Amino acid sequence: MKFTLVGFATAVCALMSAGLAIGAPLAYVPNEASGTVSVIDTSTDKVIKEIKAGKKPRGLAAGKTDKFLYVSDQPNNALLVIDLDKQEVVDRIALDESPEGVGISPDGKTVVVAVEVNNSVALIDTATKKSVADIKVQGKNPEHAEFSPDGKWLYVSAEEADQVDIIDVHSRKQVKAVKVAKRPRGIGFLPDGKRAYVACEFDSKVFAIDVDKQVVIAEIKAGTFSNGVAVRPDGKRVYISNGKDASVSVIDTDTNQVIATIPVGKRPWNMDITPDGKKLYVANGRSNSVSVIDTETNQKITDIPVGELPWGVVIH
């Protein structure tokens, strides 16, 4: 079959516009007010596609080997399933009222969704796309739920709480509450699973928790209204978004001290980092942008315009 250079270029452009066959990972950004997910090519730091995603997409997660992206649609009380090959919503899973943060187990078999009004977390089987459990937590209005790297624990934060609720995944029940500070938000585990970092918004502090002992081992002063948490893949740095300061704090995990503060856009919220650990992507809710940070220099590289009120980032 004859295949001209023009034909080849046309084919490549078509693949790129669909968000497929790109060497670098893609960053997915849910835009609350736009009802879309922006797709960013991390090699060019340009938006290559907008995916329609319900009325108010917020939390999102994708497994390392899964071809699906899972996005909570808060007012429609649903979890949207986006096929990453087709770059479109292919399924909707009914949930209780006001789902928010979404996480996925290390083996990719289970999605967890924090459901605010129900004060619970829902577990979804990724093979059947069915809900398999609804687990009550003590904290009111749960927002984030994150699996530990070994899949044994679920850590849950809630807007109207001062503790992190710990769920035993096997028994599917809460077994512990670790006191931190008012309004815990983002949660991030070190890759070895020995420590978890929790940002507490109203106290502008970050708490390091010993996972084995289930106790706080450090309190770290961050910027004003500390919120999102991202962990570098080598475990040496933890990044905290500061909502009122329009900045990101960089924590050295050896010392549990802030070693840098990086200006970003207004109301930075949730974040994610590339698999090689070189670039951090920060959703700026009030700037309608995503800031890209070079993690070696701790400098902002660029700001990428996205939709209205971006809530977070997942890189896949």
C-alpha cells in the first residue's frame, strides 16, 4: 500500500487530536464549571482535547494499566467512566449524593469514591463497573480517600473533621481515627507505604503519619490553607498546594521541613506528578489554569489555560 509523507502527517495529527499514540503521558484535568476534562500532552504542555464529562466533574483517578479514567460527577450523583482510547464517557455508575474525591487501588481492581452527604466511601469493582461496598466513616463530608501502596488501608479525610479515618480494606470497616487538625484535605503516601502526609486546610499544617503505628510523627507548617498533596515517585519530596497563598510548598521527607515555596496560580488545589518525577502539574481553580513545575529546580515552567474551575490533575 502506498503511504505518502502527507498521509503519514495527517494520520499522526489525527492520533494527536484524539489524544492517542503519544509517547509522553497525558494529564487529565476536570473543570467543575465547564463540565469537561482537559487533556494535556505533557511533552508539549498543550491542551489537545476537551472531553465532555457531566455537569460538575471533580475527583478523578486512573489505574497504571487500566484504559479507563474514573471521574465523579457531583450534582448527578454518578461516577463517569471515560475510555482513554476513545476519549469519551462510556459508562455511568450511580452513587449516593455528592460524590467527590476518587482513588484507585494499587492493583487497579477497585475504585474508591468519597461520598459527602452519606458520610461514606463507595467501592467500585473496575471489572464489573458495579458498587461492591459502602463503608461509613466518622468524619463528616468526606472529601478524599486514598489507598496505601500495599492496598491494605484506606485513608479518608473529611471537610468537617479534625482526624483521618482509617479503613481496613479487607474487613471493609473503619478501624482507627488519627487526630490531625481542622479540615484535613489531600492525602499522599510515600512509595514504600511507611508514611502518609495529610494537608489540613484551616490550620495550614501538614501531618506526617506513621502507617504501621497509625500515629502522627511530625507537624509541618505549610502555606495558608494547605490543601492538595502530591508525592514524588522517589519519595524524597512531598508537594503541598496552598489555597490562599497561590503557592506550592516543597517538603524534604528526610527532614520533614519545607525547603522551597513556588508561586503558582490562584487557588491551587489538587495535583499530580509525571511518572519520572520531573514535572508537577497543579490545578489552579481561580486562574482556570494548570501550573507546571520543574521538580529539579523548583521553578514554575509555564501556565496552561484549561476550563473553568479546574479541580485537580491525574497523569496517565
